Amino acid sequence: MDQLLILWHSTGIYQIEVKQFVMILVGLLLLYLAISKKFEPLLLLPIGFGGILANIPGVDIATGTGVLAQFYHMGIETGVFPLLIFMGVGAMTDFGPLLANPKTLLLGAAAQFGIFATVIGALAMTELGWFDFSIQQAAAIGIIGGADGPTAIYVAGILAPEMLGAIAVSAYSYMALVPLIQPPIMRLLTTETERKIKMSQLRSVSQREKIMFPLALLILVALVVPSAAPLLGMFCFGNLMKESGVVDRLSKTAQNALINIVTILLGLAVGSKLSADQFLVASTLGILLLGMVAFSIGTAAGILMAKVMNLFSATKINPLIGSAGVSAVPMAARVANKVGMEANPHNYLLMHAMGPNVAGVIGSAVAAGILIQITGG
């Protein structure tokens, strides 16, 4: 009888707490969104599964020498996983649309306003006594507004590792919800006439320009904001491998095998931080709320910048492409194209929107570097 009692006390059913059960349900919800709704499945599926593993009582898989804890120490504490993903993204990126229309860089820059506005908002909520965010935590939350999951994880890992799980889930959830969140904002801030604006065909960009751009970009930004060099450096290196045309095997590896392996490990490592004692706290609600605000402000800022630019330019920009300034590549560009075609079925904005979309990736990396630099990360 005593042996049976010992066996019963060792089971997860006996040991499980209510908050652990709730977090297992959260993990199942993430799996449902990934599998059934196709919401960022490449990350939400391993994050959700990792979250379930992290909340099974009696198993130290996410702490100490557990495998998920080792993934976290190896790849997120060191910053290696987000940087490797940035290299893969760089290898898949075409700077052509941005180089063909350089002024769209301003749209990507404007969309980063959501990041800094949210940092201020988080600090204001702390002053009001609603939450208790430090400057480092506020900066980590604000980066969600860039709609760039790897950047959000990289910054959170440096500035606020205790909030990593909530920030990662928030960032990837809002990236997945781009087709739902952005269109109402786009329609609210533009007239039908503006949405019908047709843009001229982009010029052809030479291979030499594509090779020189990542080098010039890295050197210029790194000299001004050294803290942005790791993210932007890996991004530019991946792009240079692709555009140089001399390391095709390396470029394809970065685009496929390497980024896929790292994505699996990154998702499981992030999931290990969805333990009940870290996720089920009051600050999680603030993170989710501020993340939505950051993303919405970034979308609106890009659109409004396009409208301002139209006041001073003879060649009009369709303001819808400003919404692609958030760096959810290429989903934000596709949404801009879709809303544009609703107003004018013959208005193809996809390639035009890719300019600010790629600029948004650059902008979020620079913003991350600035926040790390000024907050002492």
C-alpha cells in the first residue's frame, strides 16, 4: 500500500497545480492556432509544444540540466539563435524594390515610431502605478511594435529574459494577425481615392547595386549604432551570400536547412519560458496590451508618413504601402497589395510594398540596437 501511495504522489496528476494546468491549456491553444488557423505555425507550434513540456510537474525539462533549458542557454542567452535566423532571412531578402525606390526607406523608418511610443507608454503605466516595468523591460516590450519575432527575442533575451515567453508569444501572435489588425487601420486612415493610387513600374536594379548595398548599410549603421551591428551584420551577411552569386551552397543552406533547424530549437527554447510562474503574472497582460498598441501605432505611422510625403512630391505614393513598414515580411506587403486591389483590381502594389517592408526589417534592427545602447543592455 505504501508503494502505491509513493507511486501516486510521484505522478503528474497528483503534483499538478492549477496554474500549471492553465499553462498547458495555453500551450494547446498555441498548437491550435498554429495547426488549425495557420498562425505563424513555424514558431507557434514548437513554442506551444515547449510550453506544454515546461509545465508538466515533476519533470525538470525546462530547468537545470533539462534539454529545453540547454537550448535556452545555448541559443537565446548567447543570442545565437535570433542572429542565425537573421542571417537566413537576409539570404532570402531582395533589396531590389528598396533600391529602386529609396524614399520608401522613410516609410520603414516611420513605422518604428510604434516601438519608441510604446516604450514611453510602458514607463507611463509604471508611473501611474498600473504596472512595474523597468526601463529595460519597457524597451523589450516596445520592440514588439517592429513585428519582427527574432528581433523581439534577441532584445528580450538581453534586456528582460524574465519576460521572454510573454514577449515572444505576443510578437508572433501579432505577426500572425497582420491580415486582421492592419486592414481596419489602413481603411480608417486613407480615402478610397488614395487607395486607388497607381504607382509606376520600378526600375531595374543592377547586381552591382545589390552587392554594394548590404556592405554600405552595415558599415554606415554600425559606425553610428554599434549595438545594431550583430543583428544587422548577420542580416547583411546572409544577403551578401545570396547576391554575390559565388557561394550558392552556403546561401541555400542559410535559407533552408540552417534556418529550419534553428527555428525548431528557438521555438522550443522560447516555450521553456512559458512556465506558469513566469507567464501567469500581471505584467503579461500589460505586455499583450502594449504589444497590440505598438503594432497598431507602427502601422498607422507608416501610412501617415506616406501621406506627408505625398504633400511634397509630384510622384504620389499609395499610402497603403506605408503599412508594410512594419517588418512582418512578406505578409504586411501582401496585405497592402490585397487592400489596394479591393479599391482597384488592377492596382498591383506588392513589389512597391516590399520596399518599406524590407526597410522595416532594417529599421527594427537599428531600433533594437538603439534601445540596447541607451538602456545599458
